[in-house]
Amino acid sequence: GAGVSQTPSNKVTEKGKYVELRCDPISGHTALYWYRQSLGQGPEFLIYFQGTGAADDSGLPNDRFFAVRPEGSVSTLKIQRTERGDSAVYLCASSSVPTTEAFFGQGTRLTVV
Amino acid sequence: DAKTTQPNSMESNEEEPVHLPCNHSTISGTDYIHWYRQLPSQGPEYVIHGLTSNVNNRMASLAIAEDRKSSTLILHRATLRDAAVYYCILRTDSWGKLQFGAGTQVVVTP
């Protein structure tokens, strides 16, 4: 595809449930980032992958959040035991090398009810 | 990480230039200055970046102070499509985490 694709675009889940959010980066991009954005705020960094490995996961808020990128392309953000405070737009971005332009997807809007 | 300071909002008339300031007094020698913008209901979009020299591209110009403690993003002729939140971000050259602040909300009036 031409850009970063995130699925689903919207997800409503019940408190306590498990969710997976998927990110398909631009083909060939080795760097992949996850952010989350609450209403009225700037995106907040969660985790950064370089290839298959997590180069920096310092932004993950707690151990309910986990992300993988097993083959160095598609990434999945996993949230266990969701809480209402997890409601936000989750953004994924990719770039070809760390310091060049990052391309963002449209995001997944997660609502925990 | 070095921080940036931006005004909360700015207003401009259509087809007039917009100058968006950013202060980054604690910038280090290896920090690049990046600007992204976010239109409503979309992910952020890269605008421009620079290190020391002024930069121009099809979207905007970036003017960097000689001491690098501040910079200005210039939209030469604002259109209604330029209404967005603009983020000024410092990024090291070692790896690429982007630290977003609150940004500047640009309002363009016809």
C-alpha cells in the first residue's frame, strides 16, 4: 500500500477485555513507532521498533501493554485487561531510517466502556 | 530530552503568511528541529526539518536562529487546508523517537 495502514479504525471493547491493534507499515521501513493520543493532547510515545526488536519501550504505561513485530514488518499492539483510561486514538508510524520523515497512519480509536 | 515551547494558538487570514514560533533553549548540538502538523481526525504529517541552515520545501520554510535556541515555521500563503495543530519537535540523530508537545492550533479564516 501507499501508506501506513492501521486496523481496525474503530474498536469498542468492554472493560477488562483483551484487544489487539494492528499496524502495517510502509514496505521496507525498518523503524516502527506506536503512539497514543488523548483528546486535546499531542501524541504520546509508547514504543519504537528497529527491525524485529523493541529499541525503546519506555513509553509503555504498564505491563498490560505489549507490542510485537515478529518479522520486522507488521506490528501488533496488545492491551490486556483494558481500562476506561485506555480509551484514546492509537497511532502507528514508520520510517526508513530513524532520523528521516515518519509517516503516520490514521490511527485506531479505542473506546473502553 | 530537550523541550520546546510554542504558543497555544494562532489565527491567520486566508492567503496571508503565517509565522509559527518555537523556542528550544536547551537544544543540543545533535538535535534536529522537526515540524509536523495534524489535521482534524488524521495522523500527524511531516512538514519540514532542519539542523542549522534555513530550509525550504513545497509546504513551508523553516528559519533557524543562529544560536539554534529558536526557530520559525513559515507558511507563505495560508489556505483553509492549513488549519491544523503544528508541532515543533527536537529529534536526536542517534534514533528517532518524536516527543510531541501540545503544539500550536492554527486557525485560518476566509
